[in-house]
Amino acid sequence: MAREVLDLIAKRASEKTNIKLYGRSVERVLAGLLTTSDFWKVVDLADQPVPATAEIVRQLVAEGIAKIENDEILLTEKGFNLVKELKIPPAVDYSCKACEGRGIPFYANLDWYHTFLQVTKDRPKAIQEYDQGSVTPETTVSRVLFLDSREDLRDRDILVMGAEDDLTGLAVALTRLPRRVLILDIDERSIDFDNRIFKELGIDNAEAIRFDLRNPFPEEWLKSFDVFITDPPETLKAFKAFIARGIAALRQEGSVGYFGLTLRDSSITRWHQFQKALINDYGMVITDIVQDFNTYMNWDYHAETKAQEVAPVNKVPTDIWYRSAWVRMEALPGFKGENVQITDEVFRELYLDEEGSTT
């Protein structure tokens, strides 16, 4: 009977959000509520799109399993009895505190880490116009160390596509280890910032260019890079458009691509679609998925996002809650990308859908 309650809540939440949810989805929220009463921390622990977790909480409240008091979500006596009957344990986090769960210690090269902090102290702030949200400096540094650990950094031609608010391209160039670094972003602030640093430090093998990734790449960028890095919007159309563009820029089989992928703006059903596209449509194979590798600083415009609008509380996040996996993929023989114009009609559908909410 208790299990049927979870299935019923999942069914109702699915109907409300149009996101495929299961009894297990409700369990994850209940496990989170056994650990914290903070909605945004529950989202973090439950690893589900914000609208899904928000609707599950509403259904739990409607069933008398949870209640909301002073913007805190609390289990009721009925809720505690339910989790006891179902033997649902509290959510726990055993990730390494030293490396922040990445398996890559950002402090492996302290001199370089401190140099990155120093040169980026006046970095541009993330803004909503370009769907920006910056990762922590420790994340950016760890990304570059990860590339190096996979032999994807030294003497490589590296393309960084968009999301330079994270300054990943700059961090890659600061190592002075790649053969060439090309950074593309639509935000002129990021482009000017990177080029100023390159000039000041005498880095002559890196260049940042303002470029709208809706446009096809010029011929000289196609099949010209060993590695590309991007952080695409997570609708299926956006994912395929941005990832396929990066794949088209890869030089040969064995070339690699990196991207971030969340469970805050995408469900596991969406992940399944992404993975099928990579394998079946583009001839890529995923070699690494490091969950929660990328941790994001809270952005100033959070109160204006759909995430805050659908949240069952008025409280905004105060701690890190938005994280994404770091994914590495490799090109197999016969791989292929796409280099077509992204139309205005498609562009309007790139950022927000039933699962995405943080733009």
C-alpha cells in the first residue's frame, strides 16, 4: 500500500510536469527531506529537474506527507511513518572533501591555481541574456587537469565553444601546454577579457573570437581540432545542435569532446536520448561521466528564473546546489557532425522546455 502511494504521487507529478517520473523519483525526494528541509538542497540531493522535484513536494504536501513552514519543507508524522515503512534511508554524501568529489584535486598545481585566481579576479559576471552561470574556479581548474590526465591538453589544438563565463578556455591557455586554443563566445565581455589577459601575459597561441554558434563554422575550423569543449543548453534540439557543431570540428577518429550535463535541467530520460544521439547519429562513444564534477556559483538573476517560479518556497538558494556531470566522448571511425544554420524557430526552442528551468 505504501509503495502504491509513491507510484500515485509520481503519476500525478508526471501529469503536471510532462516529465516521466517513477516511485523511485519520489523516494529520492523523501530521502532528501530526511537530510534537509531546504528545497534547493533537496533538489541537489534528489538529482532531478527542478520542476519535477517541486511538483513532487507539492504532491507530498497535498497527501499530508510533508508540510511547508517558514519556507522550510518538513515531513509530517504521516511522512515519517511512510519512510519508516518503506525503509527509505536519509540521503548521504560520501564524496571526497579534498577533491570535492571529482577525483581530480584542483590544488595539484598550486602555483597555477593561484595564477588563475589572480588573473580572473575582475572577471565579468554571469548574466541571464546569454544563459550564463559560472562554475567555481576550483571546477574550472579541475577541468583542465582532467584534460591533462587524459592526454587531451599537451600539444593539442583545442576549441572552446561558448560558456566562456566559466573561463575554461582561458584556463586551458594559461597552462601554455596546448598547441593552439580557439575560444568562441557570443558575449563580447568574455572575449575582450580573454584577449586582454592573453596580451598581458604574452600568450600568442590562443585567441578569443566573438561568434554566434547558431551560424555554421567557416571551412577552416572544420576537421581542425583534437579536442572541443562546450556546455550546451539541455533541450534535445540545443544539445544536438551544439554538440554536432563541435563534432564537425574534430580532426580524426580518436579526437575528443567534453561537455557538461545536469540532472537539474534534464531527466534521465533526456540523458537516454542524448546518449542514443551520440552513439547512433554521430558515431561517438562516452568514455567518462563524472557526476557532480561541475559546481556552480549562485547567479544574481536566480529570482527571475523559471526555477524560482516553480519552487514551492520563496526562499532562494544560499549554498551551492546546481551541479553537472563532466562528460568525455571519443570519435570512432566513421564519426560525423553537422554544420548547419540554426534557424530562429529552432533557436526559440533551445533553452526552456518542461525540464529546463534555470535560464
